[in-house]
Amino acid sequence: MRTERLGRSSVQVTALGFGAAGIGNLYRAMDDDTADRAVDAAWQAGIRFFDTAPHYGLGLSERRLGAALAKRPRDEFTVSTKVGRLLAPAPETAHLSDEAGFHVPADHTRRWDFSADGVRRSLESSLERLRLDRVDVVLIHDPDEHWRSAVDEAYPALHELRDQGVVGAIGVGMNQWQMLERFVTETDVDTVLLAGRYTLLDQSAAPSLLPRCRDRGVSVLAAGVFNSGVLATDDPGRMYDYRQIPEAVHGRATRIAEVCRSHGVALPQAALAFTARHPAVASLVVGAQTAAQITRNVELAGVPVPDALWADLAAEGLVRR
């Protein structure tokens, strides 16, 4: 599988990355064996980039990913994790379920912390859960309401860790593009993880953020290419950006699917190809919960899509020209 370097760092990522939120029991529970088989399928398909976070399943994603990768040569894969949320034990709520969309006991609470000390503590805990002595990429996670502390405290701490060689590349991961553009413009990040803002249904990052990334030599890790599921199946689903899809958006997705079908292209195939074709995008970080989903996504990503499809979609105003 093709690999690309992140920004000016030496860190390499494969064209497809494994998004590990799913193995943190996102939306539904799974057992450890199913999670392990999903990571194995990604490895067998040539994926060597794995993205996780403490937020995903209150550390469950990191623990499962670490267990699955423990049998692999450390120099043959790239791992990214995130900082910004510290996990604090909460035995008093362990009998309840997590309220952040993950089917896990609420035996920890998430506490926002973008301080330099919080960054180091978060990374130390992540290394323990991942069973690793280093991670390759560290991303500031969802600093939407915490710009000042993220840029004044978390970013300098990561910059220092990168200078010391403790991590290979640093960046920011968000579901919006506006603040990512500020980081790209005002800091020296290597990469941004952009979730859901450059897809077949939402190209809001295209006019400004993506060109700025190109100008500044910042690599884009594109996540959420299926917009939470609506683009993941041949017939558009009903989940869009973590909630029920508005009818107008579903109608647009349905028309996109019809145009794709006229070219012999499956909707998820087009979703993968559309995002991947942008020159700013280094890797598609695609989530999956089963080995079958991983295998299918890799197969779809390997099938060429005719240029005429993009022309027809643009002619109908369904994607930006």
C-alpha cells in the first residue's frame, strides 16, 4: 500500500489508516476477539497506520489496539493517539453506562486538560494502555472551546516532545476546519486530522483549509469520509455526523448514489475515492468494527473510479468543481 510522509517529519502513513474508535465499542459493544480480528484484517490488507484516542471507549480502544499490535514488529507500523482529555477513575459511576456514545461502563470520567502537564500525563497513560514505549503521532483532540490553552500550552509541550524525539509528528484533530486552519497558519504542526469536512456530502474545508495545508506543507489525515454512516452503504444510511440525517441531506446523498450507480460505482467506493484524490490528503482514516468491514473498504479503495463521475456530480452541483 502506498505510504506518504507527514509534513516535514519522518513519520510515514499508509494511504488507508485504521480508525480505532469502533473497537472502543462506539455505538455498540463487541468482544476482544472481534476487535483483534479487525486489526488483523487491517494488517493483512497492508494497513500500517492506526489512529486511536483515550476518549474512545474510556481507554478501551487503546488497550485493544495495543494488545493486537503487540505481536507485530514495532518498526513496521505507525500509531497516533490524542491528548486533551484525561481519564480519571470514577468507581462511584461504574455501574452506569458511558454517555459519550461508547458501550462501556462509566468507570472513568473525561476531564478536559490542555496544559503541558496534562499533555505529558495523557501521553504517559496512553503508552501504558498501548503497551508501547513511544507513539509516532500525537494530536491535540477537539480543542473547540479551548483554543487559548491548546495553542499556548498543549502545542508548545508537543513541539518540545517532537524536538526531543519523543514523538515523530504532532498535529490537531477536529470535526471543524476553521480552528484547524488557525493551527496550520499560526503553529508548526505536521498534520491535521480533519473529520467529516471533506467528503462527498461536505466539502466545506476545500476552499480555504486544504489549500492552506498545501501551502504550509501540512499533511491532512481525512477521517469521517462516510459522514458517520450515510455514505458507507450502496443505499444511503440514516446517520449523518453522529445524528439522524436531515431529509434534505439524505435526498442529496440519494442523488449522489444514483449518479454513482450510473457509472458502475458503489457509493462507499466513491466516498473513499473522492476524499483520497485531493493532493493535500496523505491518508484516509477509516473506522471499522469487524474484519469484513476492513476488507471491504480496502477492496473498494483499490478499484479505480472514472473521472467522468466527478464531472457529472459537479455538473449537478453535488460536489464542488
